[in-house]
Amino acid sequence: MNAIVDTTTEETFEVAAPCIASSAVYADLSISVWTGIKLDKAATRQTLTANGADSEMGNFRKKLLGDCAELTAVQKYAANTRNWHYGSSMPWGMMGQRLLPTTILPDYIYQITEHEREFGRLVNDFLGVYEWAQTSAQAKLSGLWNADDYPSVESLRTKFKFYHAQIKIPEDSTDWRLKVGADTQQYLKEQYRKHYAEQLHNAMGDVWQRTYDALAKMSEKLDYKSSEDKDTRKIFRDSLVGNVHDMLGLLVKFNITGDAKMEAMRIQLEDAMTGVSADALREDDVFRLDTKKKIDAIRSSMTW
């Protein structure tokens, strides 16, 4: 529990939420990438005027380098890295901050460092072809070409940024020694307690939701009568089973509050998935339907 001292009464105020300072850290990630897209106001006016349309009805944006493979590679890698970061962490607050369980912190640091290194390599590859890509784009843009649209290589490099940080959560998340009255202090305490409890509920709820979604997808794909019946048989990939097995690991690593209900559900799911493989589900109708029954039973009992 987090203890907060009221300097007016010197009494201890207990925040009714478990302290997670020893089981998680804040994880920040910010990646900036040049889009290569620019609004062309002149072309917009010409297009709207030529078609008799009002000025607020559209705009014309140029792809300054066309389909530059090297720039696309940077953009896709940045998006994939963000998705990996979200999958490796839990939501916290309304400003995009994430929680990272300490159980996976060493691996996360290794992985994010590799992501940063690869991002830098891809950026350098792009900058290496940037001037050539401009020349190619000039021919394709023709009358829409404008040299002022293109920053220098040095300026362009500053538009690519990769920032990450893992920050310790304070044992006492706030200090109430403020120059405000007792009523205001009590109000702030209550606001903190509500905020902390809500964010923790949302973080743990995200884990429950991921698990539920994985089980729901598995249940839907296993819902057919016979592997021999082409009219009812559903096709699924090996990752259908792999994703659920992955959730078993996350249920251990992401249970930062030591929630007994989540652990009980994990044990039940582990039992249901013992011996389950994609091939076995495809080939054995009885085994598949029995597995679906177990998965559905777990889903129906999931509440948070």
C-alpha cells in the first residue's frame, strides 16, 4: 500500500491500491519519422477552382519522393516497433505512458536497444539515397516539383528520432506537503486514490482483454463440425495456438499485482492447452471440440 502523510493532522492516509513500484517501471517510447508528404496549396487551389468546388472541400498532398523504398522501410519499422512496444507493456494514464513488468525488463532493454540500432541503420540507408530520390521524384512530379519542399540532408536527419526510457516508479508516488488547506489536501488525496486505482484497473484490464481476444479468436476458428466436411471446416494457422501459448507467459509476467484470480485463470488455461497443437486440432474432431469447450468455459468465467 502507498502511505501518504497529511502534514495537517500527522495521520497516515492509506491509498487503497497495491504498490507496484517493485514489480513494474514506466516505459516511454517516442519515434519520429519524416513523412515525405507535403500539402501543395497552389495545386489545391487549381484543382478546386477547375472543378468549381469550395475551398474547404479538399486538398492536394504530394508524395515528395514517390514510393521511395528506403523511406517506406523506415516508416514501417517505426510502426512495427511501436506495436512491439505496446504488446510488451501495459497502458497507464491518458497520455500514452506504459507500464513494463520488471520480470521482462532485461529482455525489453536488449530488444529496444536492437530496435534503436536497426532504426538508425535504416535511416542512414535512406539518407544515402535521398538526393538520388529527389532527382527521380523531380521527373515524376513535373510541374508540381518545388525545390523548396526538400530539406537538406543535415536538416532531414533531425526529423528522425528514437527515444526510449525506463523509469522507476517511486515507492511513494506523491508528496502532499503542499501549502494548501486540510480540505484541499483531502480532496487531492481522494483524487490520487481514484486515479491510481483506475489506472491500475485499466492496466490489468488490458491483460484480461488481450487474453479474452486470443481465446475468442481460437473459439471461433475451432467452431466447425468435421475436418472432412468442406462446407463447415475452417482454416486456421499455427499461430492461432501459438498466440494463446504466448498469453500464458504474459499472464505470469504481467500479473504485477499478484492477482489471485488472474493466476487461477492462467492455471486453468495452461491445463486446457496442455498437449494442444494446431495439427492435432485440425486432425481430431473430438479433441478440437473438447478444446473449444474448455476455452469457452474459461472465457465465460473471465470477469475483471
